[in-house]
Amino acid sequence: LFGDVLPKTVENFLALSNSSNDVSYNGATFYRVLSGMSIQGGAIGNPSGKTGTSSFPSGKPFSPDNYKIRHTAQGLVSAVRTATGDIDSRFFVQTEGDAGWADDRYAAFGIVLEEEGTGGMDLVRRISKVDVKAPQNSPKEPVLIVGCGVL
């Protein structure tokens, strides 16, 4: 996680990754799969992916720290924005190396690691290949986060 560059965004993600908190990613889904582009998840409280809940008071969205990190690497994790440009719990994982379309629009705040036992990009690639329903590209079968925590 790039906490030195995006401290508030990383603080939110870390808090939501802690399954012992009242509000967490535990039980959330990956609600959209865009083949060759990204997998999107973390819409706490809204499985459709339309909104999410931040870790901050009342679950209110917040402004992104910045857009300094370029989307040039496979596995980058970025915050999905609300209609007003704020951030809540939703995120996407970039499945391809170049996603310049996301630069200056989405705050990249971490990267998926390839550490043994974590699933890493192998898991991301498996999710990116699930069958989806048009037009939302939502998985035909739920892709559920059944446990979360900080490594």
C-alpha cells in the first residue's frame, strides 16, 4: 500500500480490511468484471456496486488524496469514485499493464503482491475469467470476500 503518497485512502482501505471492525470487506463481493481491464469490488452494503461505505464517521465518502500514481502496472489497486468524485469502499484491480485511461481519474493506492499463500495475481486472473451477465458485467455466480485482514 502506498500510504506515504495517499495516506487517507490507505487508512480507509486498511480499516475496511480489518474483519474485526463493524464495517469491513468481509461479505462484500466483486460486483463487476471487465475482461482485459479490471475486477471491481468492495461495495459494502450494496452488492450492485452503485455505492459503498467508507470507514470514516457515518460511512461518508471523502475526497481522494491525489492522482500521482500512474496506472502502468498490472495489479494496481485503485479507488472507485462516487458520482461526485469522492471515494468510499469500492476499488478495482487492474488486470493489464497499461491503463492510462485511469490516470488523473482514479487514485491508485496499492498493488497486489505475488507472495506465496496470498493468491496474488493468480486469484485476480481467476476472478477476471468468471462468466458475467450483460450489461453490467456482473458475475453470474457471486464472487464473495469470505475473509479479510492485513498481512
